[in-house]
Amino acid sequence: MNTVRQEAPELAQGTAPGNRRMVRVAAASMAGTAIEAFDFLAYGTAAALVFNKLFFPGLDSATGTLAAFGAFAAGLFARPVGGVIFGHFGDRIGRKSILILSLVLMGLCTTLIGLLPTYDSIGIWAAVLLVVLRIGQGVSFGGELGGAVLMAVEHAPAGSKSFYGSLPQAGAPIGILLSTGAFALVNMLPNASFMSWGWRIPFLASAALIAVGVFIRMKVEETPEFDAVKKQHKVATIPAREVLVHHWRPLLLAIGGKLAEVTLVYTIIVFSISYATANLGFTRANALNAVLIGSLCQIVTIPLFGWLGDRIGARRLYIIGTLLLAIMAMPLFHAMGTGSLPLYTLAAVTALALNYAIIFGPQSSLYASQFPAELRYSGISMGIQIAAAIGGGLAPLIASWLVSHVGGIGSVGIYLSVLGLIGALSAWMMKPTSSDRPIKG
């Protein structure tokens, strides 16, 4: 199967209609991923601060935290399922309608989490319902990111695919910023109020964000490349099977390339917050502020590295980013474990704004180039979501185990250095994008 490369005429020529279309596409992609990330990561923040006490109170503090992180991981393990389901219909029906559906499902699950009774009200069923809704979030998020980046990359003109592909990626830190910021605000309430009802506000606010996101996405047209697939009658019957049988190599490389980045971000925004409050004596506000600053910087650095990917090559930049993480991970996590708040903040901000961003920025165009258009939604979604389940889902659990059994938070840096090397090797073995000059090998 050959990748369809058809640009809308006004996009290829850079005319005013093409520019307006790209503004709409960029807004829809960023808004959707921001809202999905807000909803999905609100749980991660609450898991570190609230859920271990309200939904798993019969356990000691450490075990309760692990149980809350386990429920967090359930959402990530559900993401490959969402990738297969939404990828299937995204490759058969189209990108636009499936992206709207994923957004609605996420909003429904998140709002219901905000309405859940706690363990004190309904006992163990509180934890069961929490996990079920978390799995629903995971299924939704599994179909979101792959479709959002395709909406941007497939609409983008040649020579700008890495930049436009980075814009939905930049929506993720906006979601982190909104989620962490919302919890930072409600954290200003008296502790009794925060634990009683304040933690619910970020989840309930999701309903308004979803309405805005759906409205914006309704205004976007289907991508030119998917329209070309339909016109040429190349729609796959079972896209996931085609990927597994005929495109297993790029699928494995996508998983290997994604592991370092997704493990890094979930270790910082979920595990490190819990570690800083439980082991370093920082307040919740101290830990949340570090993530807030890093996320704010990412809004600039992710598109910056996307733009740079168009200049020097997305694959080349990806290799540089993963190697940089392999070098920096151990010193960064050593700095986080010193007990110094300035060093903790500097390390968290550097990890998010530099190490994470330089990998995440060019990722969309690099991964899109690995699969033909008729299988691209499934291929990208399966690759990134399997990696998210392995890397992100296990990140807080593995980090907690390493700290307890290997020797401090510095051991987490060793873990991430190894994943960085795996990511660099995977990217080196990928097909180059149109912005890459061939790299020998």
C-alpha cells in the first residue's frame, strides 16, 4: 500500500482560504487534545492527592497510594483498546466524526467521576465505579490523540507538517496546565472543604469544556488525504489486522520510540507530585507549581521543536531528543531527590519543557510518515497507546518500586535513561519524513 499524498490546492498554494482552514484545524486539534488531557490528567493529580484517602481508605497510606495509581494505570491500559476501536472507524468512516465522539465520551466519564460517592457512602463500589469510569476515560483518550494529530498533519501543507502536527501536541500541556491549575486553585480551600467537595470541581467543569470543544470540531472539514482514500476505494476492511500483519515493523518502532517520552511525562506529573509531598516534605502547592511552570513553558517549546523538525528533519530531531534524555535523566532525578525545592522545580521544568518537548514536538509528522493513509489512524493510535499503557500506565508503579527497593529517586533516572536509548534506536530505524535527508542505516 502506498501513502496517499494529496494536498488541497489552496493549502499547497498557501492562499487565504488555505490559511483560514489551517487556523480552524489548529484550533480544533489543540482544543480537543487540551480538553482530553485536562480530563484524563485530572485523575492523575487527584490520585496523588485525594483518591487514596477517599476511595481506598481501608489501606495504609503507601498501599492506598499504590491502589490509586493502579486505578490510574487501568485508564492507560484501556487506551490501546480505544486506539483499536476509534482507529478502526477513523480509518473507515473518517477522522472528524470519530474525534467528536471521543471527546463526548471523555467528558461524560470525567463529569461522572466528579459526581461519584466515596467509600464512606457506598463502600467498595466507590472504588469499582471509579475504575470503570477511568477505563472509559482511557478508551476515549486512546482514540483522541492519533486522530487529532492526523487532522493537523493531513491538512498541513508540505514543508510544515512537523509544525502543524506539533500543535495538537501543544494542547496536551494546555490540558495539564488547566488540570493542575484547577487543582492548585481548589487546593487553596481549607483542607476539610477540599477533601469533601473541592476536588470535585475540576471534574465537573469538564462538561463546559466539552461543549466548547465539540462546537469547534464541528467546524472542521474532513482531511484531504482521507477523502482521497475514499475516492480511490482504498478503505481497509479491518485496519488493525492490516497493521499487525503488514506493518508490524513500524508499529513496533512507534512503540519503542514513544516509551521514553510517555514514561517521562507521567513520572513527572503523577509520581513526582506524590513523592515530593510524601518524602520531601513539600506542600501540594509546591509540587503542583513545578508542573504548572513546566507545562506553561511547553506551550512554547513543543511548537518550537515542531517547527525545528521541519527545518532539520523530524526523525533527526527525535533521535537527538531521546539521546538527550538518556544523558540527562539521572542528573535530573538526582536533583529532584535532594530535598531542595528550587532544584526540584528546576529539574521538573527542564524535564517537561526541554526533554519531553523535544521528543513530543516532531512526533506527529514522524509517526504519520510510517503508515499509509488508509491505515494511519489505526497504526498511530495503536503504536502510541500501547506505549502509553506500558510506559505511562506502569510509570508511577515502577517508580514507586524502584525508590523503595533499589535506592532513592535517582534509580528512576536510570530507568528513563535506558528508555531514552531504546527510543533513539527505534527512531533511527524508522522511515525518514519528507523533511529528513536520509540517515545512513
